[in-house]
Amino acid sequence: MSLGRGVAIFQSTIPTSSEGANRDSRHSHTSKSYADWRDQFATERLRLLYYLGLIANPVFIAADLLLHSEHLVSLILIRSILELGLLSCFFLLRRTTILKPTALVVLWVVIGNFCIVHMTVVLGGFTSTYYSGLNLVFLAAAVIVPISWPSHLIAQFACLAYYYGVNFLHDTASGSINAAIENSFFLVWTCVALLFSISLYERLQRAEFQARQSELNARRDLEASNQKLLDLDRLKSEFFANISHELRTPLTLTLGAFKTLLKLSPGVEHESLLQTGLRNTSRLLFMINELLDLAKFDSGRTQLRKRRVDLAVLIQNVAANFESSQKSRVHTKGLSQPVVIEIDPRQMKKVFYNLFSNALKFSDPEEGQIWIRVNVTERVVELDIEDNGIGIPPAQLQRIFERFTQVEGSASRRYEGSGIGLALAKEIVNLHGGTISVESEMGRGSTFTLKLPCGQVSNEDVLEMDDDEATVLPLASHTQNEEGTADIGSSQSEDNLPLVLVVDDNADMRRYLNRLLRPKFRIVVAKDGVEALEQARSIRPALILTDGMMPRMSGYDLLKVLRSEKSLRWIPVIFLTARAGTDAHVESLEAGADDYIAKPFDENELLTRVGNLIHTRAQEKELRELQKEKMAQFLPSHVADMIVSGDRDEFLNGHRAEISVVFVDLRGFTAYAETAQPEELMAVLKEYQSAIGKIVSQFNGTLERFSGDAIMIFFNDPMPVPNHMEQATRMALAMRERLEQLASHWNTRGIKLGAGIGLAAGYATLGVIGFEQRHDYAAIGRVTNLAARLCSEAQHGQILVCEKFLQGVEDVVDSESAGKLTLKGFEQARHVYNIIRLKEG
């Protein structure tokens, strides 16, 4: 067995699939690396093995002297040959390119054991105890160099063959044969055990080596991936920086145009539009500047332009942006005197704006307050910004300063934001050599604490801030008043215009949509999903135009509730959202939306889509009414309504219910049909069925079918009837009276017809049967058979019921016994009664 085959036996996997080529390449690389490692391991261990052999061989001369002094010369000669052989192999070991390490393992075992074999010949052959030296050599080689079991097998086979061959040639006495057999037991089992041990050890070593290689490769791949991510992050930062610079120019020009137009004294409505444009453009510019600042921090290009400024004036200027004329919301302490500090005023304005903005954003719109306290020491200015808002959950306190992190990240988050502000504030404060921290209590509010070094300044060093530094913040929107829902709805002069419910959490967007849609529709607005749901339930709009991400209830949650309520599920819904892309479009339609429009949008497209969807839904409603009207010619009207609306499909497919059945049949009709002309026969049937049909509709019964002169009606399904037995009885009495009139009328024409009625109550299986072009609503069960059999026994003018039915209506009718009848299909005879009239009073 070759060394290559021995290594191949222990390969843990052999590629067999179509991916084999790539895996063969990787596996060959692993095997080669393992072979190199194994040779290195064997070389290191062989040095120890040869040192052991070179030292142990002379030491055993002492045993030769004590045990076999008479053969000392021969034994020393053999040991000398052994020593020379070990030295020669040791020389070859130093020149590893001549022989493989596995071959040197074989040589060490063979040279040592061949010499031991000759010692056994000198000392008596198989009877010599020196045969145990063979076991020692095998064991030493296996323990010190436990690799390549094929190499050990070759060495063991050669040594044992030499041992038996030489000694059999020397001595074949019976005593020697017995000794050979006895020695073989220990020698062979020692070799077998060692071979299994080496095989298992090598398998473990290979697995460990491959695991280490996999870990090393994974580490290298991870390092490569990390480097790639760093490169991508660098490219992202460069992209943000470049695109932000490009966007700032048109935004600056847009802001300038809005400001110029406002100076031209526009009308009230035009001024409102300009203010909206100016406010949102400045907000967009502020967000772009934040992204640009983050990109600068990432690239290490952020440089502070420190100036000696009065921190009190800077804070008051930023706080003024959040004040309104109605009430004061920002309170300061410690700012009555100048607080001179060396900072970059443009950067610190962003810090204060973000902190003040968050404090008010997460507070009640009416009761929200900010308290700003400043404490100055010789080296540090400590600034506390406290609010009475909702507070921050403890689990989020360590994350709020991370980039793009928001306490609320779902579609129903209550507060707008990009997750940049606090991360940027921390970067700026740290760059100034300061610190920022937060303490919060849920429901009580939060306190942000800034500590900034003062620097070497004095009151005489204070410099004024220029105008450019006063324009870096978004314009406040507290002076804008939103139109109320009632005002918008009542401002329409044409009440017949479709009513559209507009839902968006942005006040400017609500005003814009109201202004855009108002010429063609009546408009009602809502700030979030909760308010929209209340409006939808009360006003039943023709269409809902909603944003996706909103406070308290998102557009998706609103849509889910609308589709779950029977009275609202028909309202068409259009998603008008900033989430662009195919995934967002598909997600909205799968959620049940009728249409999807991404912001920004074309005004004419929005108007067209809203109008078309309202018109289409109105046409669908008219079509449903027409379908219901046509289907009602074949099915009860309430059953037709269920089928058209798709309501209670499982109910219509089949169910079990307790019903009251009324069966009506003409007496003498068969004989009359054999002699009457077809036209006359159809005229009589039409009179009869028309009269009965009107009474069925009057009492809200379910007419199963017309089958010639036989008619079956039932109560309590599909619409529940609390006293269905009484209702069926009252209808039967009304039918009898009308049939008496018809019989008299027919009698004047020479037509001898009468009618019998049977009533029964019990459980039946009910549902729609038929096929695509024809449906019937049917009741099947013993109760229908019983009503039919009672009807067949009834004479003209009789209404027959069994005893059980009578017990249910005996409080409202008078009856008489009709005897005990055996009905077809029923084994036992039944007491039957004829209902005469309703009881008086």
C-alpha cells in the first residue's frame, strides 16, 4: 500500500456533484497543506525518536552484561551495527530532501528490530525474551511519530517476517514452535492496537488541521470583507460629500427666490404658499448639511473654526426659533450675564437646535416646556437642557447617540426624524473636547447635560456673530395654522362632490393636498390613522388618501382595520408615501391598497388617479346592485345579497340549522293539467305563484324553489328569525286565505282547484347548490320530507302540523285533531293537527 493511498483513505469528503471541480481544487489545496504539515511534524518527532534510539541502544549493554555475559561480544557487535545504522539515518534526516520522513520512520523501526531479531538468534531463537524488544520499538515509533499508519504497517510486517523467517531457519524444535506461537499473540495484537491508534490519531489531527485552516481562511475572508466595507464606507462618505455640495447650490437659490418673493408683498394665500416652500426648503438644506457634516467626520476633514463668543447670546438666538407669540415655552437660568467661551458657533448652533428640537418634539404640543440652566466654573461650562416630555426607555439610553438610531423605528412611529441629530451633536461636542450625556425617566422627561471647556478667554475677547451664521437653522413652523376639518368640509358649495379623506402627519402636506384636491372634491383631513379611522366610520368617504408612516396608527394598520370591517372594506384607499421603489409598491398593494403614488408626485396624475378610482368604484357598486337584482329572480333577495357581496361564503357553501318549513301544493292540479290548454295552464300557475310569492316576500321567508304547483318555503335561514315557527304559521294562514280567493276565482272559470299546506320544524342541511350558470339555495333533511308528506295529506283549506310543531305555536293558534296518520317514508304513525285560526287577543 503506497503512502498516497494511505492518505487518501482518511480524506473525510469526496466531491461527487457538479460542484466537484471547485471543491476538488480546494480539497487538493487542503490535502497538500496537510501533507506539508505532516512531514514537518514527522521531522520534528523523528529527531526525538533517533535521539532516543541512539541513547537507549548503548544503555541496554548493561542488560546484556547482567543477563547474557557469555554472549556479550556478539551482542555488542550487533548493537554497534545498530548504532551505525541509526547514525546513518540521523544524517539522512538532516537532509530531508533525500528521503521522506515517513520512509525514515520505517527505517528506524526496521533497523532497530532487525538487530533485535539477530540478538534473539544468538540468545536461543523463539525462546529468547529479547523478542519483547520488538514490541518496545513498535510502541516507541507509534507514540512518538503517530502518523501514516501505512508506513507503520510496512515496518511491522517487514520486522515480523524477518523475525519468523530467521528464527525458523535457526531452530525448528517443538519447544521453539510453541514459544513462537506464544510470542505471536503479544506481537500481533500489539501491532494491531498500534495501527488502530495511529489511524484514529491521524484522523483527529486531519480534522483539527482542517478546522484551523477553515478558521484561518474565515479570518482572512473577514479581514478582506472588513477592508471592503471600509472602502465602501469611504466611498459612501465621499458620495455624500459630493452630492451634498451639488444639492446645496440649487437649494440656496431656491431659498433666495422664496425670500425675494416674500418681500414683494404677496396676497395671503400666496404668502402661505411661499412660507411653506421656504420652511420645507430650509429644512431640507439643514438635513443635507447634517449629512455633509457626518461625511466630513468620517473622512477626518472636519475642522473647527473656533471663536470667542457669548454662549448666552448664542443659546438665546437658537431658543428664539422655538418661541411663539402665544406663550413662552423656553425658560433659561444663568444666561443673564455673558458666558464667554471659545467654540465654533456654527457647529454649536446645530447642537443646541437638535437638543431643543428633540425636547419639544417629544413633549406635549400644548404643555411642553424646556428649562435651560448654565453653570460656569473656571475651566468648564456645564449646560443642562431639561424637558417634560415622554422620556426615553432605559434600554435606549446608550443607543440614542448612535447614527440613524431612533427610539421608534416602525411605520407607526409617533415622531419624525432621521436619527442624525444626536449623533452629530455628540461628534461636535467631542471635537470641542467636551462631553454630552442624558438622564431620563419615562413619563417625566429627559435632561441632556453638556460640559464644554471654557478655554483661555475673557469678556473683552467676545466677537459678534455674522449674518451668515444666523441662517443655518430651519425656519420654525409654529406660526402656521392648519385648516380644521369642519372648515374644509363646510367650505364646499356643491354637496354632490365626492368626499375624500386625506390622512398625513405633516401639516404642510395636508394643506397642500387640500388646496390641490378642493376644486374637484370635498375634503376632510386627519393627522394620523386613529383620527382617520374615526372620520371614516362617521362620514363614509368615497376615497381615502393616506400616508404610510404616521403617529399612533400607520397607514398599513389603518388599511388593515378598514378591510376587516364590513361597512368600511369597500372604501378605496390610495397610499401617498415617500417610500419609493418596487418593494414598497408591492407591499402596499399586497396589504390591500387600491393604488400607490410615491412622493414627489405629479399633481395632474394624482387628480386623475383619485378621480378614476372613485368613478370605477361607483361603477362597481352599480354593477353589484344590478347583479343582485338579476340574481334575486332566482334566489331569495337576502341570499343574493350575500353572494354578490361575498359575505359569509362558508355559510352559503353548507351548514346545519334549525328551520321551519312550509310546503304548499295544489289539489286537483294533475287532473287539470291533462285536459287544460298549455296557455291556460301557464296562466293559472302564474297567478298561483305570483300570489304565493308576494306573501313569502311579505313575511321574509326563504323560497327554495317553484316545482310546478309545489312550493317550499323555510324560515330562520339564512337570516335568523327568533320565532320562526310562529312566523311560518302566520304566513301559512295568510296563504290559505289568499288561496281561498284564488279557488273561488278559478271556480267561476270552471277550474276545480284547491290547496293543502303542511308545516314542520327541525334541523336540515342548507347551502347553495348548482353550477356556474345556475344556483339554488336548498334545504335537505327529514324536516323537508315531513312538511311535504303533511302537505300531501292535507285537504283543501287544511294546514296540517305534527304534535311537536303544534306545541311550539299552541299559544297563538286554535287547532283541531286530524287523527293519527302513517306518513310515507316514516315508520311510526303521528298525531296530526289542523290549524284553524289565530287566537283572539
